Amino acid sequence: MSKILKEINKRRTFGIVSHPDAGKTTLTEKLLLFGGAIQVAGAVKSNKIKRHATSDFMEIERQRGISVATSVMAFKYRGLKINILDTPGHKDFAEDTFRTLTAVDSVIVVIDVAKGVEEQTERLVEVCRMRKTPIIVFVNKLDREGKDGFDLMDEVEEKLQLNVRPLSWPIGMGQRFKGVYNLYERKLVLFRPHGKQEEEEEVIEFTDLSDPELDRYVGESAAEELREEVRIVEEVYPAFDREAYVNAELSPVFFGSAVNNFGVKEMLDCFVEIAPTPLPRPTEERMVRPEEDQFAGFVFKIHANMDPKHRDRIAFLRVCSGIFQRNTNYLHVRQGRKMKFSNPTSFMASKKTVVDEAYPGDVVGLYDSGNFKIGDSVTEGEELHFKGIPSFSPEQFRYVNNADPLKSKQLNKGLDQLMDEGVAQLFTRDSDGRKIIGTVGALQFDVIQYRLENEYGASCSYEPVNLHKACWVSCDDDAALKEFLQRRKRDIAHDTHGQLVFLAESAWALKMAQDNHPKIQFHFTSEF
Ligand code: GDP
């Protein structure tokens, strides 16, 4: 087997998504402990924004610091190289998460057994479904009382529209939690309530649940219950089928308690066997396959330097094909020029190291002085444009004004760079040249104002603007487009890429525009 194929087969690149507080950070940390990437619990910091912390801004800075460190966490396990891509849980940063999901090959969804499927989980899984990303579900916090296992499975099927197949099943919960039965490997895994976090689990081969021995391990009534429930599981759910999972048609489910490091290893052992290796990625031109000779990749995230004295940013690039090499000339496709990278970085938990080579599935951090935008392609020379890295039509809008006339250059530069990072979207209205910022969440307005001041020495003020939605428009018929632009002059703007945008004041205005101009297409993501 060629070297590149060997390396590709070793890689698993995935993301963990959850509603805040379901246990994503805790689970990530336990996975890293298994891989030996970290030694102690508590090493992975939660990148949650606590809305009412002492100062939101300090919280934002703290979070940004952590989020550089935790953007990608790699660890080795059973001879494989596993890359976890971190996704912010806060809903105002959902766009960031959506874009990160374009760089993973599979996803683990964490659900709190007591809270069930929460809102943020629904939105994130919807994006995974659209992209046909294979999903494993981890039901967490079984050491607490929660919903009945079957009810929860129904909820997952209904709200997340996933077909599920439990591969482990809990034995009681809360005070009565005895452990899980691993249906994938036919093993009984016993939970010791007062066991230390890092202690080995007690795992017993147990192929036949009718064996009276089971009663000895978990007690008579729990044993009866487990037998009955496993019988139902086998009857109700389809048999596990790896192909169905990889095609995103079936989601295996595991139960456990991340904080107790319980049930995590069962999931990880299964994950490494079934999760897809780095997958091909579509470009506008053609499908890019990982095993191709030539290197190609795309930027899915940009992170500004925390130190205001250095304007550097880190662009996170997912390698999609070939081998990325340090100090090699590559083509920055959008700018049409060659660049090389002398200190590309990889991330092992909180450690950064310079890498000489990276393979498909890997993520490298490229130091950037303002050349990259989200979605940019880097190749060995071929003009490729990776697809599926969308901007979403924003729902919150404000006019942005320059509050310090002497600093207009700084303001424009700052706004440009923050938009490249994907913090928000900037529209310039054709009729009066006014600048409007659109975001998916309200927190971004604070972030922009704060960062403009701290990193660019510029100050901005906001003014309310009455808008319901901004959507991109396109049309094949020149005459119809011309008429539309003429009639809706006041509502036309351009985004920072020069694309046409329609600003709708209300849902009704949008509907009217759609009805009156049937030849115009209205798009709610910038990918079309
Ligand atoms: P995130 O917001 O999804 O990253 O959630 P965290 O990992 O920060 O966890 C949120 C809270 O739930 C923390 O206080 C954790 O200690 C707690 N937690 C995580 N896993 C478990 C678990 O298995 N059982 C219990 N009882 N608490 C847990």
C-alpha cells in the first residue's frame, strides 16, 4: 500500500456537537485521556461563553484564547490518528460550528439523559443531515435520573430525524445505575458509583443474558429488566449495519457517564472500527479524492491573534488530498498567487508544534497576515473551489457607523478582517452606501465592537435598522434582473464578495418580492 493510503487509513476526523452543558467538553477530555494526549482531567477547557460572567468581553477574550488551543485536538489510539475538531456550543456562534462541520468526516452527538434532545442539538444535527455526515449518539449523565431509554430513542428519532440503533443499553440509572450492556461486543460493563474517574472499568464477557450469572452481577430485578429491554431493542431496531451508518442512514447509540469516564471506551472502540476515513470533498470543478497525488485543502476557520501587537491570524486548513508539506510553493486559488508556509502548526491538545507534513483528514494552522478568507482553497496549482462552506442568511441587523472620524481607515480594515474571519456579514446598501452588519446571534455585535477597539484602535457605533432578512439573489434573465433592481432599488445591497443581496424589511416584503419577481431566485445561504 502506498504511504499516503496508509496514512489516510489511519485517520479519523470528527466533531463533537451538543447543546451547551450536555457534556461535550467532558467527553472530549476523556477521549484525549484514552489517547494519552493529556495526562490529567481538567486539561481541556470549556469554551462556553458564560453570558453573565463578570465581563462578557473578558469572557469573549478568554473564550477566544481557549478556542485557539482547542480548535483541533489530535490523539493516537490503537494505532490511529484521531482529530477532534472543536465546535462552539453557544448558539450565537452556531455559524462557526456549521463551518467546522464542513471539515469533519463524522460527528458524535452528546445528549443529556435528563434533558433529552435540546434546541441547539436539533439545529446542528440538521446541518449534519443535509451534508449526510455519519452520526454516533452518546447519551450522557446516566449517573443521574433521566428519561426512559426507549422514550429517549423515540425523541431522537422524531426530533433529530435519525434512525437509531442502540449499541449499548443502560442497566438502571441514577442511584440504581449498574452499568451498560455492550451490544456491539456482547460485554457487561459494570459501573462503580464511587470508583475513581480514571479507574479501569470492570468488563465481563457476557454473550448470553439468560445466564443466571447476570443476577449475581447486577441483582435479580435489574437483570430481569435488562433481559426484557435488550429483547425489545433487538426486536424494534434494525441490526447494526456499518454501511448504513457511513451513508448517514443509521446512527448507533451508546449510553454512559462522561464525567465518570464510563461507557466512553465502549463508544471509542466502536468509533475507531466504524467511523469513516477521510472522505472525498466536492469542488465546483470535480470531486477531490484523498488519495490523489496532488495536495489540495480549504480554509474553514480563521482565528485572529490574541496579541494586538501582532496582526497575524491563524487560518485553519483541512487537508483534502495529497500531502501538505512545509516550505513548499502552493497556489492560493482566489488570489491567484503562490505562497509557502514556513511554520504550519498542528495541535496536540494544548501543545502546538510545527509540522513538516500533513495528510488528508489533518488540519494545519497557517500563520496569515490577512490573505485568507473562509472557504479559500490552497492547491499545488489546480484551480479548485471547494463547495459547501456556506454563509447563512443573517437575521439580526444594525447599521454600523464610524464613531471616530480620524480612524476610518482602521475601522474599514478591522471590519474587512473580521468579516473574513466569518464573525458576521457586512452589506453595503447601493442606494445610500450605508453599511449594515448582519449576524446570526446578538453576541456578535458586542464581539465586533470590542475587537475593533482592542485590535484595530477603531470605534464604531450601532443604529437599529428595520430588517427581517438578507438573502442573496440571482437570475438568468438579464431583463428580469434589471427590472427587479430598478423596482427594488432601496432594498439592494452588496456583500463583501460583491454578490447581490436583497434586504427584506419583513417576511411579507420578502414574500411580495418573491411573488412579484418569479424569475429571481432568493437564496438563504451564500452557496448556490
Ligand atoms: P458542554 O457544555 O457540553 O461542554 O458540557 P461540559 O462538559 O462542560 O459539562 C457540563 C456539566 O455537566 C459539567 O458540570 C460536568 O461536570 C457535568 N457532567 C458532564 N458529564 C457528566 C456525567 O456523566 N454525569 C454528571 N452527573 N454530570 C456530568
